[in-house]
Amino acid sequence: MAKHDPQLDVLILGEHPAAYLCAALLKYKTKLRVLHSTIPGESWPDRLQIINPELFDLHPLMEPLRKKLEMSTVYGLHFVADAPGLGSEHRSRSAMAYVASYRAIRLAMLKLAEAQEVDMVVPRSLQICRLDEGGVEVTVGKSHVRPKMLVLAGMPSIAECKLLGLPEAWGPDVVHRYTFLKLPGAKWPDLGGRPVIPMSLNLHDMLFWAWLLPGPRCIQLAVQQPAETLSKVAPRALLSHWVSVLRAHGILAGKADISMEQAQSIDLPLGGALVHEGVANRTLLIGPAGGFFSATGEEMYPSCWSAIYAADAAKRALKETHLQDALQPYRHKWRTTLGDYLRGPQQNLRFLLPLVYRNQIMTSRLSESILLGKSVVR
């Protein structure tokens, strides 16, 4: 890239799969000048992800990934309580979810962007310098670019957030600590011919969530808790408790100790899009930057949905005289369509929990709510 490039239409920042998807969609059947850049220092650990099957139906570019992406198929959920023997299961005849690694999904989306001939850079430094009525000045490595607008999947520095009019941090009401441990091999649990995901809705009797995700070549144990509870229950201790629950239910095989030393933790703003603004100064927020995580911890479907909406909003806004005003439909569109998906069943969970273990209909509805985003109340 030359040191002084001509003005860009859109600069997309972040290494999240949603960023690469948005870049690909902006170039898809257009002549827009698009640049994708990673953010120096940004890093997301590789982990297994639950994928809503409807992800591949969001856009024609994504449909081929259903066959190309290495995934495990799951057919439902097996809810287990702390008490041995107390649980319920919903097992569908057709796939209710897939499980794939974050790295594999990111590489698949990266290839989509490459196929659309998106210009991409991995700079050692990046700084959003100035914003005015004509665009945004950004230093990308040793080059200076002036895009008309930004799409953020990763968050810039605090000073840059202030420049763009973004909140500096997520509030404690949405931040959850997600702690996971991957174990090589897939034979730790015996989940049957049509495997389901073992899951706790009230781990440690505190409405903490936990999963055993069966991946293509490994399994992943994971727990999720509100950040405000970290002083009460340490994440690795909670994960160790989840191992004990799985063994008490006869789900996790083997008696050897499972070390927690390799466990990793990340903070996720679950449902953050519902409490933060998704439109800033000449900027749209997608994926992690916009808080597009469902309350049930599912990330890829809402994040990629936000990328598709953002690409569509950007294409329309770039044709208008007043770009900032033309970005506002992005906020309204996803709130009226994706809002319920992000909320999940949590608001009714304390009431529903006793029913889940003794009512098969409620077990099925809650499984469909968690995996597919359907409403529990019908």
C-alpha cells in the first residue's frame, strides 16, 4: 500500500470473522474502495464455538461454508443439575447446531474476503488521528488513509474511542467471564450416534452456565459467569466443579485428574448491543465491538448478522449527502429483528428452571431457544 493512498470508502478494523465477512460483502458486486486492517495487539484465543445452522443461510457467499468448514454436528441439549441423576434431554432428528473452532471460522471468512479481492493489511501500528465532515484520518503502519467511514469489529484505544464518541468500556451488567479448557481427542464423553451438548443452567446453584462442546478433534469444557461474581467463585474452581458434575452424571469418562492450568478466560459483553450504541461518528460497530453476543453465549450468528446489516447500511449511506444521518437505519433494523435473539431466555430462566427437569415440552423449547434463538413462550 502506498504511503498516501487515495481516499477509501470504508476501513474495517478487527480480526474477528465478522470483520472479514463485512469486508467481503462491501466488495461483493461493487466498486467500493475497501481496506481491512487488523488492530495491533488484538488477539482472540482459539476455542470451540456453537454455530446456529441458520448462519449459512444469511447470505449466498456463506452457503458453501456449510460443506467446507470442519464441524461437529449436534442434535440438542442435555441439561444436567448439580445433583446426580437430575437432568433432562432434547434430541432432535435433524442438526440443531454445529461446533467448530474459532480459528477455522476466522480462516473461512478470511478466504471469503480474499476471494472478493479485498485489500488487507496487518500493520505493526494503527492510529485513528482525526475526524471531520469529510472523513476519518487514520495512520495504518507507515501509510495514511482517509476513509469516508469506519466499521469496527475490534475496539481501538480509549483516546480513539473518545474521538469517535464511543463508550470506553462495557458496564458490569453485561460483562461475563468465559473460561474454557480444551481436551485433545473426542472420546472423553460418550454422547451417542446423534450427540447432544451437555449443559448446566444453574452450575453451583447460582444460574451459572456450563457446556461440554464436542469438537472435530477435541472437546471443550466451558463455564460462564457474571464478572461481578468473580470474587465469590474463581473461574478455574467453577470449571473444576463442572468436571465433577459431569463425572457424577457419568458423562465424562476417566478418573484421571484434569489439570486447570491450561484453562483460558476471556470477557464477553453478552447482549451488549442492547445497552450500547451501535452507531458512532462515521462508524458502525459489529461483532465484539458492538456487543453482538447472545445472552446464551452464542456469538457467530449475531456477529455475522451485524456484519451483513453494516455492509448494507454502509453501501446505502455512501450514496447519500449526509453520511452520518444515513447510518442510523443500521441501529433500527437490527433492533427490530435481532433484539429478541440477543436477549435469550434468561429473563424467565429462574421461573422456568424447575420445569425443565420435569417437563419435556419445556426442555425442548428451552433447547430451541438456546441453540436456535426461538422464543420459549409460544
